[in-house]
Amino acid sequence: MFNEFHGEKDASAILTAGIALAGPHKSPLNDGVPFVVVPEGCRVEHVFEREESPSRAVGIVKLRDANSFVAYFNRQKRSESLIYASLDPAKILGVIDDHRAYSTEFTNEDGANWRAYRVEFAVPASREWKTWTGKDRQPMTQLELAELIEDNLPDIVSPDGSTMLSVALNFEASKEGNFVSATRLQDGSTNFVWKEDVNATGNKIAMPSNITLEIPVFENGAKYAIDARIKYRVQNGTLKIWYELVRPHKVLEAAFRAIWAQIEEQTATKILLGSPE
């Protein structure tokens, strides 16, 4: 009888405790998200919709230009907010809730923070940059080069547009012929000689040994000059021609540093080279 009485009391206590757990509770953790314990397996379910607003901001805001990044970061930044930069791939990342500076006032304060609220600017390359770097050091036929020149004539600043258009048109005219020789001239340019048949008089196409482009590196960004060396090979009547951009990585770095400097100045925040993990 004694054991039955105490058994009933224990069961009643357990039921009472279970009922108490069934209602919503405020989490004692820093995130403060309310939860309920669901009977099946007693798993914990967070109840976000019961709050008027989230307990803390989380997520990644992805932006397309430097001005938008600056506007959003300045709107949300706190004393602990930091900005990181990486060049490959080109990206600027702001962490709004980054770790706080270590404090000596409290022995249990190490500055830990969530690092879950971020704003990202993955700096997009311009179409011009992708076009010219995409064909860099790739051998082409004379027709492929002619099409590239015609389609992107405004990007070439030296030699001038009329000279490069003449080169492109002459290359197009040579499509039915065979290339028989190439001669380097004193001014550095190269004369390509081609014939439509073995008895025909040779026609010449003068091609500069270097060209200079002026193109934006990043979308909606400033233009930068970049040189390209013209290379070629004539074999069995076929011409293969290509260009080699001169140190394009340094042009990319200069363009990225300009964006870096703009964001650093306009957010009044020192940018760190690297990325948070």
C-alpha cells in the first residue's frame, strides 16, 4: 500500500512536470529563441513565429556594386563590425556581428559573437575583361581574330580604330587563300603574305606587334590600360595568331585596390585582407 501510494505520487509529479514542459519557454541561451517540447521523442521545436521580431539578425545580404555595399554596411554597422577582402575571387565581405574586442573588465568576457549577419559584395568582372582574358594565349584563325577585333573595336586604343578595322577586313579577305610567309618590319609590325592560288600575286597584311586595350576590369568600374603582344605561327599555308596580355594580374590588383580604398574611406572601417571562418 505504501509503495502504491508513493508510486502514484511519483507518476503525478512526472505528469505535472511533463505538462509544464509542454508550454512555450524562453531559451536561457543568448539567442533567446522560445521553444516547446513535443511529446514524440521529446524533441525541442523552436517557435520563431510567436515573437514579434527575430531575437537577432542573421543571413547574408548580396550586393552588386560598391556604393550599395557602403550604404548597407553604414546603415547596419556596430562597434564590432569588420570588413574583409580577398582578391581571388574578388570579394568584399562585411561581418556586422563580428567578435568584439577582448575586454579586461570582466574575467568571463572573451568578445565572442555570432558572426552570422553579413553583407557581401562579390565584385563582378566586366564583360570586356571576361572577353579579352577569355581569349588570352589561345591560337585563332585569321577569321576568328578579325571577328574579335570588329566586335570589340572600341576597346583598342593603339593602334587607332581605323588601322585595326583595316587589319580585320584584310584578314577576312584572306579566308580563301594560303599564307606563304611572315616578315617582321623595322617598326615592329609584321607583314603576312597570302595568295589565293599559286600563280597569284601575294597580298600583304600588316599586323602590329603590340596593341593596347583600355577596358574596365570590374562591372561599372573605371577603365585601365593593358598591353597585349601579338604572336603568330605560319605552317602549311595556315596562319595561327594570338595575343598575350602583359601582366593582367597587376591590372586586376590595381582595379581591386581602388574599390578597396573607396569602401574603406566611405565606411571609415579598416579592411582586413583575408576571410572569416
